[in-house]
Amino acid sequence: MNKPEHSRRTFLKETVATSIGLAMTPALLEGETKAPNPHSSTEAASQEWRNKQPDMAYRMYGNSGMMLSEIVQGTALWKDESYVKAFEVGYERGVNFIDTSPAYEQGEAEKLVGAYLKHSGNRDKLFVSNKISFYDEYLQRLSNDILKGLPSEKQESLRKRARDLIAERGILKPGHHFRYWDKQEEKIEATYIRYLVTQEYGGLKKWKSDIKKRMRELVDNSLKATETDHFDLLYCPHGEAMPEMLEDENIREVLEELKEKGLIRFAALSMHNDVDGILAKAIDLGFYDGAMFAYNIGNHAALDRLIYQANKKGMGIVAMKVARIISMEDTPQWRIDKLNTAIQKDMSIHAKAYLWALQNPNISCCISDMVTPEMVLDNTSVAGLKVDIPHI
């Protein structure tokens, strides 16, 4: 029998007691109340603290033991030293997790992170994550080579089948799909075409040794660029767009190999598209330690129960695109109105977005591309705060 619908407020209150995440709350302003303090799982690892500061709140990442600051640093926009200066303010505030990727600013972000870790001596005081960003691109190139060699009518047939499958699943349906950047939909169609090509021509088996070799090379390159001998968390795939692509056995084999060699500690995946479908698949596969994905006031309805299930299985959850949903040029007014109704406090709309997301006790942290000291102070100001969100 299906259970009746719950409001987000009711559902999140029900999940607090069984959440795996563990929150440490700082001193609060007069009139504020504390954030949810969920009980940790008995199966969770012992707490591992880094850069613990009194003005920050922390939660455990799944069953890893890593106590992450509620707001963590993204580096997608890092171009020069000025961005590092902003992060130094975050570090002073207790931010203890920094995420990067070889795809960010054509590799410049990785180099800036590496230079910071080397010169600051803070590597052991931070959790550092990276991504095998070009795993997808490598597979895309391999499948494109096959596609280009096919007759034009066969190529068009595959493209049509991909579009039909996307439509059948409702991947681009308003309310399910949210556009965070231009040409985002092209990634989805390309992924579905790649899937059909690999299914029909057996590419993943044929390319197995080449795929694994390339994945290892990409990780080695990132370790060198970031001046570290290991990553606390590694994402693969990065930006996945189709649940079935997670079934590639190369992903699990390489991630397990990297763990055994001590090159990574935990493995995760990330996605912006079809988030609920891909998260459900990751939960079902059972070998991921965590996930990072778009989670915000626009798409949460399809995700809250899945996030709860992932958390129960020991997966850490990093919420991204939390504020992006309300800060784009074409953002509809209803999203802003909805957030202002949910968070009735005198703070910036961006701070409200992060505060809203952190009311979900099953979220480990929110990632933010904080590029100025002012952004850092604004976003981290919500750490540890609790609000009673009305049903809207």
C-alpha cells in the first residue's frame, strides 16, 4: 500500500532520528535556534575532524567518519590567486573540504588547489576531492568513432531512438529537468546515443583495457596537478546523465583498485540531469560511498526520500546547484517567492537557499563556488541554524 504524501517539513522531521549525518553546532545569534542534531549510525566510522572551528557546524559524510563543514568550497570558477584568497577566509571560518576537477577552467583550478596545498601546508587539515572528469569524454570519443563509420540512415536511427527514449522517460519534462547552463540538454542526448552504440556494438567489453588505462592516467594527472598523494573522495562518473551508464564494470574495478593502492579513500558520483533516476541506480548498485548532485528548492520533491534511503545505506550526500536555481538570469519569480516564503529571515537570497537545503538532516553539506570573501562570510553564516519551514 502506498503511503500518503507528506510535506517536506513533516518528512524531514521524521528522518532526523534515523539520519546518519552528525551535526556539531556553533554558538548562534540571539533568537536563532540550533540545527538538527541527528544521531550517528552505530555502523558509522569514528569521527575524523579537520580544521574544526567554533563558528562552523559539521556533519558526517555517510559512514566515512569524515566530519565535513556544512558549507564546502567548490573551485569550478577558479582562474587566479584571488580565488584562493577567498578560500583562505573560508578556512578561517572552519571550511574543511575543497572540491576540484581537471575540467574546471581548463585545468587551472587543479593547479591553484595544488599550489595552495603545497604552500599552506594545510593538506592534512582539509578533505580534498577530485573527479575523473574525462571518463565520459573518452567513452564519447570511442563511441563517436563507431557512429561516424555507420551509414547515415543508421546514424539517424540511433539518434531518433535516443530522443524517443529520453521522451519516454520524461527526462526533459518541466519540473523534472532544470537547466543550469547553456546546452545542458546536449549532454543528455549524447549520453543516450553513446549508450545505444555501446549496447549494439559491445564497446565496453572491447575497450575494457583501454578504458581502465585511461582512467588511471587521468587520476595520476590529477594527483600531480593537486600536489597530493591521495584524494579523500573521488567522483566517477562526473556529471552522469543516464542511470544505465553506471553499470560499466570498469568504474567499480578502477575505484576499488585505487582504494587498495591508497590513492583514494572513498568513491562517489555526480550528476545534474535525471538526478532521481541516477541516484536510485547508485543506491541499488551499492558500491558508492556517496554522491554529489543538484538539490534545491526546485527539484527536492523527487529527491527527499531517495536521499533518506541513500543516507540509510551509509552514503554521504553533497548538495550542489543549491543557489544556482534562484540566481540565473531567467529564474522565474515563483522560485524566489517560494524560497522567501520558506525562509522568512533577513538574509541574502543565496544564504536562504543554503539554509533551506541544510534543514534536510540527510544532507552532508552544501558545496558553493565562493569566489569573494564577502560570499564566504554570507554563505557560511547559515552554518548550524535551524528554521521551521512551513508547508508550501
